[in-house]
Amino acid sequence: MSESDRNLQDFERRSREVLNQGAESIGADVRSRLTQARFKAVEEARKPVAPAAWMRSLLPAGGLAAAVAVALLAWHGSTRLTDLPGGESSRGEALEIVAMTDDYDPLEDDVEFYQWLDSEPEVESVADFAGVG
Amino acid sequence: MLRCGDFDRQRAKRELALDAARDLERFLASVEKRAFKIAQIAVRDTEDALDIVQDSMLQLARRYAGRPGDEWKPLFYRILQNRIRDCQRRRMARSKIFAWLPGRQNAQGEDYEDPVDVAPSHEPGPGERIMIAGAIDALQSAVQALPPRQQQAFLLRNFEGLDVADTAAAMGCSEGSVKTHYFRALQALRAALGEHW
């Protein structure tokens, strides 16, 4: 393992430790609300499934909601992201949020990336990285 | 009247349901603090982060409580990421609407502050970084400055400890994409935190 890989692994370990410290140091009020949310969710899981008749009564409302959603999507698609307030940074972030269905983006020319990939225990081959293995 | 066999079956069914509820509670207890931190880093607001985690827990309980426990983690984080994205999109839409309104003023004739405008900057400058005390704040600020996909990949892989396949399931992308985003996040964070670490 190269010095660069070791440094990267040290960084991963250290950052994990620091983030865990941050999670453990959250305030009592937040912990209490998380506990309440958890109890509520568990109660929800115990509830019986709603009857089919109740679902059927919502179908017209569902159709209307779908129509509204399509109209909103059409309106949203027609607005230009370049009109967003803020600088280049917020525009870039807005684009990324909207385009979050992105996928495979190879770092073809990045030798350091492939060195790091080679040191990853979970990765067996480049085919695995490409998702074809 | 219930026969002895019926009574035993009902009792066994109740105990099974109780076990499932306990399993779900244990799972939620094991992820709730990290999920809250992930949401807080992404949306930079405690109340919104709490709402996101609560919604995600409820959604998991309503729709996936009956699924095998080993599927809960990627499902929960997929829901959480969707809720985070919904929150970010709502803010974007709100900022668009506010941008159309000229000189909104309160009763005292002063301009209202747009919460989006007064939110912390995405990219703290060198001076601001020096002023941030402590490794936790420095790391959280650096993670907040990452592009959303890199931030997700880093927090799910490194902080939550999901493997590549589960991270891909939670992010809704390919495993190759997860590795690319994660590696870029590591590089960006190391570059940003070099002086602190």
C-alpha cells in the first residue's frame, strides 16, 4: 500500500471518528425529540393496514393531485435555472439537486483514483467499478 | 369460545408482532443520531433536520416495517435522502418566489431578511475557516461545502458505514457512481481541511 493510500485511509478513519463524536454530542432536547419520533414510528408500524374502501375513496383526489403535479412539473421545467438568485455556486448546486438522477461518471484520466480503487477491499476489478461485474 | 390451540396461535402472533416492533425500534435507535446529523449537515437547520428524520422513520414504519431487517438501512437512507432533496427543492422554489417580490417590508417598514440569503455561505473563506473552532465544526463545514452527491456518498459510506451496494441503493445510482463521488469527496475534504488535520 502506498503512502498516499495510507494517508487517505487515515483521513477516512479520523473523519469517521470526528463525525461520530459530533453525533454523540447532540443536545438533550434533540435526543428527546428523536426518541419521540422513534416511538411514534413504532406505534405507526403496529397499526393495521387501512381498508381498501378508504383507499378507493381517495382515488378522485389522487387523480386531481396527479394532474396538479404534472402541471407543476411542466411549469417547473419551463423555468430557467439561470434565473435563480445567488451566485455561480448556488446555481451549480441547484443544477446538481435537480439532476440528482446522475449516474456513472468515470474518472478516466485520474490515475490517483484508480490507485485508490485498487486499495479498496470491496472492489475486485475495474469491471466491478463500472458496475458490469 | 376460543379453543386452546387458537389461544396459543393468537399469543404466538402477538409475540411475533411485538418482536418485530422491538426490532424496528432497535434499528431506529441505532441510526437516529447519525441520520439527524446527516440531515442537519445537508439542510443546515435543526428543525428541518428533525422533521426530515421523523418523516423518514414514519415512512419506513408505514411502508417497509414488514420487510426483512437487513433491508431497512438502505431503505431508510433512501427515504432520508429523498426527504432532504424535497426540503432543498422547497427552499429553491421559495427563494424563486421571494425573488419576485420587490422590497418586502415588515410593520416597521424594514426589509424582511430572506432566510436563504442569511443562511451560512456554502464555501467558507480561509479566514472564516480559521475562526471555526474544533475539528467537528471544521469537518462539518467542509462536508456542507461539498456538492450534494459527494456529500451523500461521503456521509453514507464513511459516517453511516454503508457498503458500496447499499450506498448505491440509498442514493439511487450505480456503484461506480458512488465510488466516483466518494473519492472526489475525500479529495475535496482533504484539500479543504489540510491545515486542520
